[in-house]
Amino acid sequence: MAARRPSREVGVLTVLRSGRCQVLFHSREHEPPHVHVKSSSGTAVFGLAPVLLLRTKSYTPRELNQIEQLVINHRRDFLRRWHEHFNQ
């Protein structure tokens, strides 16, 4: 029998890994389209339409600027994957 994944990992779809950052959706997401970003430094949530910081914990302003640029650069792909995943 396969080992169960910890509950915090169930329903998580990673859409990008860049450096130490993991960009992901949770399977029980809600509108508006957004991505969660996590790394050993902190967590953040960015809206995708428009790109907008919604929440953050522990990132420095410099790290947030870098993450925001990452989200901007991949926004179209994130939106496409959001709509594909959530059948919208």
C-alpha cells in the first residue's frame, strides 16, 4: 500500500519551480485566479488579473519584487493553467 501524503500536500498542483520558489494552485481554489508562492523564506499569494500581491508572510521587499516579476513573466501561462485545471 502506498504511503499517504501529508494533508498539507494533498490537492496541490505545482505550476512552476524557479530557484527556491514553488508556484502552485490548491485543488479547492476560489476566484479570482491567483497563485501561491512558497519557499524557505516565506509565502505569498498573487492575483493574476491583474498581477497584485494579495498576502505575504516573511518575504523581504526585495524578494517580493523578484517574485512579482516572476509572476508577471509567467502570468499568461498561469492563467491558462488555472482555467484548464478548474475547467473555466
